[in-house]
Amino acid sequence: MSDQRNLKMAWRRLTDWLEANAPVSRASLLPPVPEQAIEAADDRLRQHLGFGLPAELGALWRLCGGVEHQYIEANEEEGEVGSGAFLPGGILLGPADALGARLPETGRGDSWGAPVVPWLTGDEAGPESGHYVGADGVGRWSLPDNLACDKPDFPSIAAYLDAVHRTLTEGPADAMGPDVPGLVWGCLIWDDPEAPLLDDALEHWRPVH
């Protein structure tokens, strides 16, 4: 089975689960990225860093261009539930944000030490950390060192998405780490029951398992 087909199937399984269980998160998905924008991202990486866009990330952007958090009336005051943060690694970055975090500043060289591109972040304001994807798979990155310093945790984006889906449907709840999946106001949100980040929304959050 081709890598692209694996990715499509993994994405379909996950989004079908969202549609059935977390419809507000499902509604957060943006349309696919136009082919011209994917080609432009590939060109910018080749021009500035000497390597192209990871093929699997381009394939994912052809399915979904990122997320846009949906308005939730109950969440209006605190705003602590982001409907698009349905992955344990945070939100899916679109091309502009992914390349913005990856390309070096003017006059500075590349300090990542690996031909990788960010694709997930739990820090939307920065972003300053998250998950990267490259030829060797999916791992973690962080600033200020801009280093993809960890060995890949998953061999591919498809494998990461499959692991998320297995955690949702089969468990164990902590298969992806201390944060476990839960539902609140129609959203899939991952949180650590022992040290939750949710505050006002926590009483409404129900673990999937």
C-alpha cells in the first residue's frame, strides 16, 4: 500500500471519528491547500534550505489546510477550549505557519540540524515547540535552539494518526503520553487528569475512556 494511501486512510478514520463524536472539532478543519501553494512552499524550502517539502506533509495539506477554531458560546469568557486542537500534539499547521516557524531569519543560517518541517504545535502564539516531519518520520522540535533534537517517535504522519485513532477507539487512554482524550462542548481535547491545563471547562470535560 502506498504511503499516500496510508495517509488518506488514517486521516479518513480519524475525521470519521470526529464527525461521530466531536462534531465541533470536525467543523474546524480547513479546506485542502491549493496545489500552487504547496508548490510554492516546496520552492521556498529548496531556495532557503536546500531540501524540498516532505512528500507526506504535502499529501496531508491536500486533504486539510489546517484548522480554524469554532465559536463555542460556553467557552466565550475563558476561551480555553480550542476546537481545532483535537490532536495530542496540538493544531495542524498550514503552509504559512509551518514555514514561518522553519525558515531562518534573514542573515542567519539554519540551526535545526535536520531537513524537517514543523506540522503540529500546541503553542499557537509562537509557535515555539511541536512535532516535525521529515524523511525519517515524526519527532519533536523546540525553540530557542530550533533543534529537531529527538529521535522520531513515529515512522510517518500516517503512523501518528493511526496511533491517535487506536488510542481513541481501543486505548489505553495514555498511549500517546500523559494527556488523555476527552470530550467537551463537542470538541476532542487532550488533557492530563493528574495535572490538568483546563480550568473552567474541566468540570464539563469527560474522558473518552
